[in-house]
Amino acid sequence: MSIERDLDVVIFGATGFTGKLVAEYFQSQYGNDSSVKWAIAGRNEQKLNDVKQELGISDAVEMIVADGDDDSALDTLTKRTHVVLTTVGPYQIYGEKLLSACVDNGTGYTDLCGEPAWMHQMINKYNDKAKETGANIVFSCGFDSVPFDLGVHYLQQHAKKQTGDAIEYVKGRVRKMQGTFSGGTAASLKATMVAAKKDKSIMAALINPFSLADTNVATEQPDGNKPYFDEQLGTWVAPFIMAAINTKNVHRANYLSNYAYGKAFKYDEMLMTGPGEKGEAMAKHVANDKSLASDDGPKPGEGPSKEERENGFYDVMFVGNATNGDMLAVSVKGDKDPGYGSTSKMIAESALCLCKDVSLSGGFYTPASALGDRLISRLEANAGLTFTIEK
């Protein structure tokens, strides 16, 4: 599709809490880089102007007024840019028109979506058209699911260098994490559960670990829904709330790579809580914690202070037994809180990576399947993430 585009990335939703953090990152990292042409977009011109003034964004960075319900405005916007970066969720409520415009116009797209049932619907509805127009759609470019999707990719590359073979069963284990999940994540979870109560097919997509991949190649997966003592790692582990989306993206990455991890690949994610009675008590407490879905959880548009974001961090280990019997392990660490500080950098670098570093043929991707090693390099160079081989 031949369209003259004058922008690299448009940040859609730049006046929201997370969108503003993304704009702040673009300004600090690329504000003086003439090779990166970016703009901010939203439905309220005054709020966009306020963001520019507050962050000291130069007049060279354009403001684009576009409402998520305005088909004409979205069509014009998506024809101008190589990639749209959108933080406007829940995507199942606010996302389809923008996504559809990107598909129609062969425009790249990155988001923070952690809504697997909606993603399943959008893939089924638009994947063929995206391949026709060359639109490269990359869901889940924040804490869900960049560290996890890339972490498995990184471990499997390590395993293949060591033995020539992929690891059949990979464990994703959150060792440490300080920070809060975003209000958008909480809102998406609530919207998903409301939709699932009305439509049984949505619940089926939530339950099925292969709902974003090929369900004809479906190996039974480990049960990550109950706490247990992991003998291999010497620690109690508890269910990890982001596993519901991350595992599906990892299986889609495997599917899109023609099963580079193997057709019998197994993967689960859990939170490490430590050994002994204390670790057991914490694991059981985590398993019973439903606060994210409650009315007391974080609200969209709200978030932690700058100090809280700066003091946040996460450390995730990916471990498995290679075909020679050796246990191999890698880690992915972030130096900011996962839900906001690190997420805003991850989606920014994902959008730029999609725009400048890779050549794809259109369709719906995951971060690992679309961006892979190129994104790892960007994240380590610019976004405070580290990828380390431990064993």
C-alpha cells in the first residue's frame, strides 16, 4: 500500500496517565533527535496543549485532534503515520475503530492490551485484511507481555546455542516486583469479566491457553492456578495474575515462528514467595487476593507518584531443563515500576522498533514474534531493562 507518511509514531491517548508518560519518554529520549518524527494525539486540543507545555515539548511536535469514535479523523491520522501507539483502553470498549483504521491503511499498531478475548476476536476478524494491506499489529507491548514473551524467546535462544534444541517446558517465575498494576489493567480485567458473563465464547477464549494460537496443536499445560512448593527451585509459588494474557502471547509467538519452541511446548507463570511456612502463607494469600478486580483497585487515569515509579522494579526468571538434562535460566529485570514507569518505555521502544528496525509482511504479532532481538537491544540501550543468562 503506497501512502505518503510524514510521521514515524503517533501517540494516541497522550493526555491520559500512561499516554502522558509515553510522551514524556519520547521527549526525554528523542526530543532532540531529528530522525524520529512523532506527534501526540487525543480528543481534546486544550489537554494536548497542556501536555506539551508541561513536558516542554517543542512546537515541532504536532498535536492531532482525533476522537476514537470519529472514523474520518482516524482514517486521516492513520494515513499519516507509520505506526500508531495507543494507550486508550479498555481496548474492547475503545479500541476497535482505531485498529480497523490501521488495518485498512496498512499502518503499524502497538498497544498495551491485556484482553485476550478481544485480541482473539480482532485476530479472527482482521488478520486476513492486515496481511493484504501490510498492517503490522503488535498487541501487548507493556509489562504484559514484553518481559515474558521476550524472556521465553531469550531462554530458547540460549538453549539452542547450548544443545541445538528448544526447552520443552519453560517456567516463568516472578522473583521480585515492586510497583502497582495500572488502572487500565484493572479496568480491562473488569470489562473482560463483564463481557464473559454475557458471552460464553469470551469465557472460552479466556480459559484456553491457545486461544491466540492454533488450537489444533494444543499440548496440555501446567496448572498455574494453585500455590505449591516447587522442588526444583526450592520455593513456594503462587498464581500470577498476568499469566492469563502472557501465556497466550507466548503460545502465539511459538505458533507464528512455525513452532520454534516445539509443538509439545509447555509454559506457565507464577510468583515466587519463598521457602518454609512464611513462603507458604504468602503463596496462599496471593492466591486469594482479588483486589485488582475490586472497586478498591486502581482507576484508569490514576497512578503512582514519580517517586513511586522511580523506586519500582521487577525481576523475572525463565528456567527449564535442556535436552541434555542441564537446567538453564535467564532473567529479565526492569528498573522502574512495571505498570507505568517501565511500561511507558517498553511501548515507546516497541513502536519505534516496529517503525525503524524490522520488515514484516502484515498480520497480528506478539512482541517476540515481530520485534525479537531488535527490541531486546533497544530495551537494554534505552529503557532500563536487562536480559541476563544465569545458567
